[in-house]
Amino acid sequence: MIDAHRPPSSRVAHRRQGGGNVQAAGSVYGIRQKILAGHLPKENCRMTWYGPGTGGVCVACERPIAADDVEVECDLPTGGTIRLHRGCYDIWVAEWPTCDVG
């Protein structure tokens, strides 16, 4: 049953902001640029957790991860932890293996 008073999922809402596919394409471009610039890592997570947003800032899009968003916490094998929106995480995971840094 759909609750008309409940906002759409964060993943859908995040991608719908600013014009649907245009926003998604902009997110891919922005995340790819951060990977190429070395601001996002090029490595698989050692451990990954999914849960409700904690209010922190997504390292990929630099927007807050609200409580109704899905937050992905990624422990990196080289140390450190990054936090991303689920949609941003999906883009990052798909893009980093295709990025040649150099």
C-alpha cells in the first residue's frame, strides 16, 4: 500500500532534483571528475553498511544525507571511511574502475 503522506524514497527524490536524467547525468559527470582529481578513491570498500542517513555530508555530491535517505558507509582498505547517498554510491562503484587517473 502506498502512503500518500510519505515522501518518495531518497534515491528517487535525489535523482529527480533538477530535472531527472539531467541531474543523474550531472551526478555521473561530477562524481567522475572527483575520481579523476583524486578526491574520491579508486578502490573497493573493505566493508560496507547501509542505513538511514545520519545528517552527514555525502563525499560525492556534497549534499546532506537526510534521515529518510539511505546512507552507505564504506570502510576503505587503505584506511578511512566515506559516506555517500545510495545513488551516489552506485554511481561511484560503477565509475571508478573506468577512470584512468594520471
